[in-house]
Amino acid sequence: MTQLRTVRARAHGKINAFLHVGDLREDGYHELINVFQALSVAETVTLTPAEANSVEVTGKYASADIPLDDSNLALAAVLALGRATDTQVPVHVHIDKNVPVAGGMGGGSADAAAALRAYAALIGCEDVDLLHEVAASLGADVPFAYTGGTAVGTGRGDDLNPVLTRSRFHWVLATSTGSLSTPAVYRRLDELRAEGKAPGKSDPAEVLRALGSGDAADLAAAVHNDMTEAAIDLLPDVGHVMDTGLQAGALTALVSGSGPTVGFLAENATHALEIAVLLEASRGVRHVVRATGPAHGAELLEG
Ligand code: C5P
């Protein structure tokens, strides 16, 4: 039953604690082993039935770079689920942006996941498999933004299995003044590998163990991202920001996703604040965000 009412949902940003990039597939994607953790920074998407579709972005990280047409991931999610369910209820999409627009933090995927959750509620769709399929059609990271928690993604990164975690991890994320195109970082990694560089690491066992034990120092020793060399090669400031955070006392530094966002692990909230203050003054850093993980998947909000 279609209920023409305003519906609001929230979905979270993420960090990748482990990312192995395997072979290039025929569909242009790479085989991944991708350990995601949802973070306590979230996007809120409100859908209001309207005469025609429209998008509005407000909030801390609203930016002129975010498209307001069909290519906006939240509206794309509404349209995709509308097609899949043959519903097409026109809506005004309002995004309250609390995740910086920055490669690696999953803000766009969170917009899509929150919009999907909200539109599903609006039209009364409870078909979990269909929602997963539509999420995957919007981007390889969207299914994780929809399910949240901590998970390992294989295939394109969208075949998800939950990971047991103990305790709460304290992360600091530094977004970059520069930008990186995700396909370009994957391409550069393929090139580096053709030259016998950036061999990578394919076993996430240590990271999974550390997440399960809840020990931040163990997790710091185990985190890994195969894309690090390629990201630094294309944007050397990424390496500089990693060094700055390590000098500030972070337990570890790692590129999140394909970058250029860099994540740092801290011992506790006070330690995270100390690292954040030093990073804020660093060259190449745009925003510094403190967050804990894990956090929820896409969820409906009241009112
Ligand atoms: O699916 P999404 O739009 O997030 O992916 C962006 C780009 O990242 C893809 O077009 C592809 O170049 C690259 N990618 C990849 N292998 C994956 C996920 C993404 O090569 N598993």
C-alpha cells in the first residue's frame, strides 16, 4: 500500500579496515576482499511526495559539487527502486549532509542507502533481496551502507558477510584538499602491478581476528589497503597526511577505499581529539572528522 507521507531515513559513512584488490573482471570491476566498518557519522535523507522529483542538499557538508539531477545518488536510488517496483512516486529529496564529500568515506553511498530505505517505507516494499539488488545496481559500496555494522565484502565488494566485533573503535578521518577519481586509482594500481609493484595482501584473517578481540593496537597492526601506493602515486599529499597523523601519535594510518581520505586509529576519544587537532593544521587536509565504529545500517527515523 502506498502511503503518501514524509519519510526520513539515515545511513552512515564508512572506513575500510582491509582492502585487497584482485583481478580485473570482464565487467570492468575488480575482485575485492573488502572489510568495511560503518562509522558514527551519518547522512539523513527525507522524502516528501511532490508533483515532480527534486533534490535539495543542506547541512554541515552541503556543497555545490553535489549534483541535483538524476545523477544524484539519493534520487537515483528512488528512481531505481521505483522502476524495480513499478511505483514511481515523485518526491522532493532532502539530504542533510553530515559526511564530507570526499572519496573514501562513503557519503554518496550512504545517501543512496538512506534514500532506498526511505522510499521502500514510502511504498511499503519489504523485499530484502530486491532491495539488495537495487542497492548493488547503484554502486559496489551501497549494499554495505544499507546493511552497516562491520562486514567483509567479496566479489565486487557487494557480496556481504557480517564480521563479529568487540568494543568500539575510535577513528579520525582526514579528507583531502585534492581529489582522486576512483576508476583512475584502480587503473594506476593495475599499471603498478604490471610493472611488478604494489603486490598487495589477500588474507584478511588478522584484521578479522583483531576486530573480534576489540584490541585497537592489534587492529592497527593488521589494517591494510592494496590501493595505498596507487593513491599516493597520483596524489602525493595523501602520503604526507598519513605521516602527519602518525607523527601526531595515531596507532596507524590507512587510505580509506580508493582515497584520498585517510583514516587513523586512536586508543580512545581523548587520543582521537589530540590527533584531530594536529591534523587540522596539516597541509593537504580539508576536513577532520572523529567517529566511532561500528554503526548501524540504513534505518528509518521518526518524524
Ligand atoms: O560501483 P562504483 O560506482 O562505486 O565503482 C566506481 C568505480 O570503481 C568503477 O567504475 C570501477 O572503475 C571501480 N571499481 C572496481 N572494482 C570494484 C569496485 C569499483 O574496479 N569492485
